[in-house]
Amino acid sequence: MQIKNDVSESDALTIGKSASALGIHEFSLLSRVQAGDIIATRLWTGEMAIPISELERLSKLSIYSLAIPPDKPETVLSDARLGIKRESLGGGLMRDGERQEYNVPGGDFRRFTDSEMRGYRAAFSVIAPEFESLGVLRKQLEKPSSVAASPEKEICTSKLGVWQVRSTLLNLGPSNILLCQKQNDFAVIERFRDNVPYAKANGIAEILLERNDPLELAAAFNANARHTLEFMASNEVATAQRVIWGQFQEHRPARLVAAISERCRLAVSDEETISQTPAVDDSNSHKQGHNRGMSI
């Protein structure tokens, strides 16, 4: 991983904005940051960001030619979507003059007061779509049969040559990650949408891993992918922390950050159930069927 420490925050974009500008999924961006292929920086909040100079290198475009998404509106989502449950406490358990009426997922359910819940709602609403995406991707890694099969039968580019698609490992929306074969060689290849800035600059497909044994290759990719999900979860905690410490310092921010951190950790460690509808965009997945494991 290459971290550049002398970048002004005005000269970098968050991971979400950077991925959107390049037309790729955050998973794709962070996996390349982990591999050292993309230079990153850290904001004062601890959030990962990409220097504008690096975005221009990756897209071969001026930053002014990229579609940078605006800041998200501060919309507080429903308690049902955020996984918040309200307790009925009968006589009324009190702490600091407030009723403890709410609990949230994260290890043992944690109880919060009304004022604390305002901070939790605001912070978790900011990261909710990305948090839900963690659950979608984790499920795909755990259950290959749930992954919608790519309609493409081969990858053919002047740079990579011709590879036969054997199965789909991940649907990311802006791209698919595929297990491919060329004679006796196997590779995990990410196939991007043709018209996104990253693909226009770097090609529609990139090899992520190569091996002679397809099962060993898939296992290596799975391990790397889980590591990337942990990286994504850590970055989401940093984003939530920015909201909490910036707007709710008087409401026990450390407790709120700890609860969100534990929930994000559990989301990628097979211990949390994601109840929401997947946020990954793949509008054609219901038409494409599903993988049948890793038949070669």
C-alpha cells in the first residue's frame, strides 16, 4: 500500500467520490490501493482518499473532465433500515436523566438514550449504502451459486489476448470479476463497463491474479477479497466517526463509534445478518442465471 502523507485535503477526494468519478466500485478501488497499484492518502478523520493527481493519472483526464458527485444530503434513514430497535422498559431505566429505550446491532445489543440515538442515526445513515454493499459482496463470496453469471463467454483484448470465461466470482455492478482460462493457465480478470473513464484509460479488462490451479486461484482471490471487505468496513467506520465527532461530541461519541465499529467488523466476519435489500447495481442480474460453482 502506498500512502502519500503530504497531500492537502483540498487536493484529494474520498473513496466514494473517487470510485464514482472513475466509474468503478469502491471494492475495485480499495483492492488496488491495498495492492499498491493506486496511491492513496488519509484525511484528518482517518478516511482514505485519492489524490486528484492520481485520479488524473488513472483516468488520463483532467479532474475538471470527470463527473465528481456532489456531497450526499444529510438524510436520516428509518430505524428499520438502520437496524435500530426500540425497547419497552416498563418502569423506565434512566441514565443521566434520559430513558434508555433503543438498542443497535453490534456484538451484544447496546442500549442508547434518545440523544445518543440522534448521533447514531446521523452517522449510520451516511454509511448505510456502503454497509449494505458489504453484506451483498460477503454473501457472494460465501455462496458462489448466488452470483449472477456474466453473459460474456470470453474476454478478448489486444493486451490480454483471448480468455474463456469459466465462472463469475463477483458482481460489482460497474464490473464483474471472472474466473477465466487460456489453455492451461487460469486468471481472475475484472471486466469493466466499456464506457467508464477507468476502462477507457486502462482497458476494459485487467488481470488480478494468475495461477495454474483454478481452485487454488479462487481461494487466493477469496482471501484477498475478504481482506478488501475489511478495508472497506474500516473506512466506513472512519466516515461515521467524522459525523459523530463533528456534530455530536456532547453525546458520548466514543460509545457511538465503538458500536458502529463493532457492527462493521461483524458485517465482514460472518456474524452479522444484513436485512436490507442489496445496494449493488446490477439491473440485469435477474435475467442472467447463476453460477454453478467453478466447473472448468
